[in-house]
Amino acid sequence: MSRSSAIVIGAGLAGLVAADELAQAEVEVTVIEARERVGGRTWSRELANGALVEMGAEFVLPQNTEVTALASELGLGLWAKGMRYGEREPRGGIGTSADELAAAFADVRRALERLEGRPSARALLDSLAIGPGAREAILARVEISSAAAAEEIPATNLAGLAQIGAESAPSVAGGNQGLALGLAARLGAAVRLGDAAVEVDRRADSVVVRTASGRDYEADRCVIAVPASVSERIDFRPGLPRATREALVRVSYGHAAKLFVPLSEPAPPSAVMSVPERYWCWTATGAGDRPTPLVSCFAGSPGALERLQVTAGAGRWLESLAVLRPDLALEPAGALLSTWDEDPWVGAAYSIPPEPELTAALAEPVGPLAFAGEHLGGPYAALMEGAVRSGRAAARRLLGRL
Ligand SMILES: Cc1cc2nc3c(=O)[nH]c(=O)nc-3n(C[C@H](O)[C@H](O)[C@H](O)COP(=O)(O)OP(=O)(O)OC[C@H]3O[C@@H](n4cnc5c(N)ncnc54)[C@H](O)[C@@H]3O)c2cc1C
């Protein structure tokens, strides 16, 4: 009997995990990736001073057990980073104290326990009797992390912030992209880079995927592991069922950017948030728990990107950072800006966790097709963890049908 076969579109974490799972079940796999590299939104680079930077995903959050397990399976270690993802000193704005903030987070936790309906993060915060300084700082935290305005974010997104405390949120040693590179190495020649899927044709007994270079790949099954934000660039024939099409369109995305600035002297671990400008910055340790000569910044929400004028370059953000962190020996000439809005293969940062009905509609295979991606990660959506879990789930759904 000949082996079953599958095509996976997209070599981000979701696609590579799906392909790996299928390959381990003896399915003949081909992965088609538009970019000239694997990893998608996990992309690790080095500055001229040798500091490693994560252009996209950086922190492995507490309870992200699948990512940690994958790193360990691939023989990759973790860098603890020294600073605390959950503890950012708020600066600017009305002002608050650590005690006031802790009390406000406790109020948020209690309100989430008795949550009814689907209020926005803004609506929930407005309904609580917490001080204006703490409210402003929590709004900044949730808008930055969710990469969207508080009116657009489900109140449940506050749960993560209210729970994450002093726990460690490490990175994969040597860069998170190592996860993708490790999986791609296992898949070998099955991964085809630099050729986008443009058409997916469902036939009687097979799926044919046509690429931008005009090649046709045929297999029994196909995993679509591209962000929902760019799925309309693929022509599905026959068209996808209405429920799937509508669900894909309704997945909305946050917008974020990062800035990396080398330091002439490494600084001890720290985490500071600019409340009014909606970004945070951190100094951290790397290999051997040694401080890295680098400050990294993350700005989230369309308003933040506009205020920092990121489409015009790093200039405005660098000015703001110099005021926020006078303690750091910045070397602005070596700065690197990372933006994703103009990236043709995602066009945004990550999903605003979709409503469960959307996730359920997209989790349902369409004949021989199954969908994957962080947007299908349920409680882990928007994270590497969601990508890994969704990739595994999509592969298992297809294996069940092969
Ligand atoms: C700035 C930023 C910071 C982040 N920080 C964190 C963090 O700290 N912690 C965390 O856990 N997560 C973080 N994330 C989120 C994390 O990066 C993503 O959730 C995860 O990497 C998504 O994986 P994916 O496989 O679903 O999608 P992607 O990584 O986007 O992979 C999809 C792949 O499909 C390819 N593709 C698209 N269209 C086609 C096509 N037509 N044909 C072929 N290939 C195609 C793309 O090129 C891409 O390689 C961050 C993301 C960003 C942008």
C-alpha cells in the first residue's frame, strides 16, 4: 500500500509542528513556505555587537508547557532572562504605587471570576472602583500586550495580566527560531522555501496546491497554517464553506512593533513601561545568565505605533526611550526596528483571541483541509504555545481521517 501524503502550507511553528507530527506518523509531507526562511513570526537575529534579538515572539509565558516540551525534545535550553515579564515599573501618566496596582489587579481577578457576557477590557475596568492611576496603568498593560485598543480586547485578556506575577518567562537559548529550525532540520528536503501557495484545489481524491512559481503539488490532505489575515491571498477551489470563510474574515489582529538598541555597557535586568506611550522596555540576561548589552522595547496597539511614528523609522521612539531610560548607555546608531504591519505574509502582529464560535468553526476540517495557526490556539491564541497546539491538533484531525 502506498504511503498517505499531506501538504502543509506555512512553515511557522503551527505548520512545522503539524508537518512533524504527520511525518512521525509515516505520512509523506511537503511544506510550502512563502518566505526564504522558516519560523514565520519567530525570527531571531543578531545585532552588530553580538546581542541576540527576537524580531517577533520572545517570551515563553508560564504554563506554555508545549513550547517548553518542544524545546527540550529538540535539545534546546532556555535563557531565564533575569527580568520579570509580569513586573513592569509603570512610568509617566497619572502615576500609581505598587500597592495600589496590586489591589487593583485583585479587584480585576475577582471581577473576572463572576464575569457575565463578553465585555471589553475597557468596559470591565470602567465598571470597577479602582484608582485612576492604577486603571491607567492596567489599561496600558493590556493594550500593549494585546496590541489593540482596550475597547477591542475581550475582558478575559486581563486574566493573563492579573495572574502573571514574579514567574519566569524565558526564551529559547540561542533564539526562539531554533524551535522552527530544529523541526525543519528533521523534515529535511520536505520543506520548500521561497514559493507561496496561491491556489488550493480540492479534487475527488486529492488536493492540488499551486504555487506562485507555477508548480503543482498533489497530496491526500492539506494543512493550511497561514495567518487568517493573509488567507484570502489563497484561491480555494471550490470556495470554502460560508461558515469557514466568514470565520476567517472575522479573526481580528493586533498591531505591534519592537525596537532593539545596543548598549555600550550591559545593564542589570529591568522592566519599565511607558504608560502614556503604550510601550515597555527591558534589559535581560542571556547565555550564562550574563547581562546582554541590549535594551529591547515592545509597543502594542495601533495608537502606540502612530504616536511612536514607526512607519517613519526608529527616530521618534529612540527620543522617547532616551527620556524613559536615562540610566542606559544607548547606542542609537546600531538600533534595529521590527515591524509586521507591512509584512506581506502576516500584515499584523497576532490575533485578538477569537470568540470560541470562530475557533470552533475553523477547527472543523473542510473535506481534506485542516486549519492551524496561533489564532486557533484557544486560550493560548496569539502565542507560540497556541501555534504549537493548533498545529498538533490539525495534524491529529487529518490523521484521524487518513
Ligand atoms: C512583535 C511580536 C511579538 C510577539 N511576542 C510573543 C511572545 O513574547 N511570546 C509568544 O509566545 N508569542 C509572541 N508572538 C506571537 C508568536 O510569534 C505567534 O503566535 C506564532 O509565532 C505564530 O505562529 P504561526 O505558525 O501560527 O504563524 P506564522 O509564524 O506567521 O507562520 C505562518 C507562515 O505561513 C507563511 N505563509 C503565509 N502565507 C503563505 C502562503 N500563501 N504560502 C506559503 N506560506 C505562507 C508565512 O510566511 C509564515 O512563515 C509575537 C508576535 C509578534 C509579531
